[in-house]
Amino acid sequence: MSKQCCRNSLLIIAAVFLVAATGGATTGSVNSAREPVVITSNRMEAAKLGDKVTFIGNVTLKKENMTLSSDTMIVFYDTGSKDIRQIDAHGNVIVRKEGRVAFANDASYYSGDEKIVLTGDARIIENENQLGGKKITLFMRDDRSLVEGGKVLLYQDKREQTSRGTNSK
């Protein structure tokens, strides 16, 4: 029971940090469009309170319609505005968004550019199709990807292949 209480306390503290970093519930047209970032984990460590927070064990980040999970996650804040500047995820990284799943050993999320850079056995799976590379950059705003040093595995509809085979006989 004490572990559950400790975990809940960490989640509440993490939520306070993240609400403070994202500006909380503020008024005005610029800030009202901001979406909350929610991170859950087994443990949280804060270094230089307000500059960097490390989440350890079963880490899950939820933002809008995206979920990012990993073994550890480090959140870096802008020292002036206290907004989230960058998030680094390490170990068993999984990014889920709108029917796509991406896997990697490491990932970095850059909030200003709304992009995620995946490295270390990076790959994306959508339906049966797979895309892999040394480095994959996901541009969240534009819903596009940039693959460096990659390969693609696409599956064609079997009916299309069968009809071609019968026409050639």
C-alpha cells in the first residue's frame, strides 16, 4: 500500500511540474490552445528544481493524440519561460499516433519544432507496412516523416498479384 501511495504522490508532483511548465490554465488566445502533457512513471527525480526532471520505470507521456513510452525520460525546461524545451526518452521507446506505431532505442522530442527524432533500430509500422532507418524524424504538425539510412517493406494486395499472374498465362 505504501508503494501505491508513493507512486500516486509522484504522479501528483509530476503533474504539478508539467502544469507549471505548460502554463497551467491561463487565459488569452495564445495560451488557450496549449494542450496538457501528462507523464506517469514509477519514480521521478528533480535536479535543479524546475530545470530538469527525470522519470524512471514504465514511463508514459500523453500529449494530445500521441503517446510516448520508454524506460526513462528526461524533461528539460526553458529557464526563462519554464516551458518544456526538450524531452529525451531512452530504452524501449514506443510512439503511438493515429494508427502508426514507431519503435526505437532512443528518442528526442523538441517542443518548439513539434518533432520527434528516433535513433537506434528506429522503425515505423502502419498496417502491415514497415519503414526502418538509422534515424527517423517525425514531424508532428505536418504528419510526415524523414528517414535517413532506411529501408521500406511494403505489402501489395494479393488480388492484384493474382490477376497479373493469370493475365500472363
